[in-house]
Amino acid sequence: MKADSPYRGRLAPSPTGYLHLGHARTFWTAQCRARAAGGALVLRSEDLDAARFSLDFADAMLEDLRWAGFTWDEGPDVGGPCAPYRQSERLPLYRAALGRLHEAGLIYPCSRSRRDVIEAAGAPHEGAGDDEPLYPAAFRPDPARPLPALGARTGANWRLRVPDGEVLGFVDGRLGPQSAVAGRDFGDFPVWRKDDCPTYQLACAVDDAEMGMTEVVRGEDLVRSTFRQLLIYRALGRSPPAFYHCPLMLDAGGVRLAKRHDALSLRAIRARGDSPESVRLGWDPAG
Ligand code: GLU
């Protein structure tokens, strides 16, 4: 389908397991918003997490989405002007962005383990489904000390230093005005991992900017990530897209759906013989 408006939206699934109804409902909202705007919908495979990633899931993901009624204008299987559409094939772009953050002195290497951070910070951060503990200020290196070269510090994660006390805000398309205080609601966060791989925050912001997204539609568990990504856009001199965060789907017991809910995977539903129309029944396009 040829887009006749500047709207660009995306579906950004991670092939770490079978897609479930929760993903599908969020993606449906993304697709409805792109179509209503007469814009383009891009499928990007967020397959960086090599340890959990399996080729079978990547294929199953596209197949299940097509079965459920999704169509995309650009993607790993159909190509497009922003190819490649698999994050595992876009590493040079992320590395270039990391270089810019390094030149600007906004990141530092951190050899603390997640356990060190949790022990020093106390419980993981409450709220918005975010499980990142607040990085303790005492672990930060002195900003006046020269940064080691990138690559000179293997075995370290690189973190972005957040501007303590700054109030960040955006107007969400569904939730309205949102704000968070850097250093209080979220702390310094990893942008590059010690296994030489970008984190979700960096890869996602770089791709949404490079792929020209005008609106990002995703689950509301990612609202706090949006604030982190706003800092990355700013550091890279890019303007952020609009955001629209969808409600999360809960199971019968009120627990958020996850890939371990096998019975609610699109694959299992399809195997039971349900139709895609019955799956989508009752999904409010307004999300
Ligand atoms: N790949 C992420 C996920 O499957 C979505 C990230 C996003 O939409 O920004 O949870």
C-alpha cells in the first residue's frame, strides 16, 4: 500500500517467543492508527537479544502477524527505503550513535553488576512496569575525569548520565501529559552492553529516528523508557516522534500477559482453529 501522508508508524516485535494477544492488541492499535492517518506501517524485528533469540520465533512472528490480519508496507520480508529492518543487521548505526554520545561526554563505562546496583539501590523501581533499579549516584565516575576510549573497556556496560533534577515531559496520544524527573524517577541507564551489543533503549531510539517514525505506538509498560529515549534523541540532535501508549492486557487473574502465557499465544489460538476475526473481536481501535 502506498502511503499518501507523512505518518509513519511501526510494529517492533522481539522474536523471543510466540506473540501473544497482548502484543497483538497493541499492534492492532498501531496498525489502525497508521491506516487512519493514510500513512505507512513498518515492521522492525527487534532481534538483538541474541541469547534468547531464535530463528524459528522470527519466522513464526511474521507468519502469526499475517495470519492475524496485519499488513506492513516495509519490513524484513518486503524490504523498503530504510532497510535493513532487522536490528541484528543495523549494528553500525548503533555504534555510530554510541560514538556521538561518547564524543559529547554523555556516557561512561560501568563495571557494576546488576546485583551491585540492586543491593545499593534497594527494590527495583515501582510503577509503570519498570524494573530498572535507580542507579546510585555514588557509583557514578567523576564527570571531570577523561573518558576511556570506546572499545578500550571491554567487560563494561556504558551508561548514559541523566541530567539530575531535570523534568522531562511529553504529551501522550492516549494518556495525555506525562512527566518524570531524571535522577529520581529513573537513573543512569545502559546504552551499550559489555557483550558489545546496544541496549533496547539505544537501538530503539536510533531506529525510530533513522526510520523517520512520526508516531510510536506501544504498551504503557514502556512509558518510563520513553523518557530515557527522549534523552537519547536530544543527545543525538534528533526530534522525537509522537507517542501513544496502549493499555496492557491482563490474564483472568489480573496478571500482565507475557510470552510464558502459551495458551494465549497467537500460535496456540490459531492451532485451536479460532479465526483471526474472533481474536480481534472487541478490540477498540482507540486502544
Ligand atoms: N520490542 C519491544 C517489545 O517487543 C517493543 C519495543 C517498542 O515498541 O518500543 O516489547
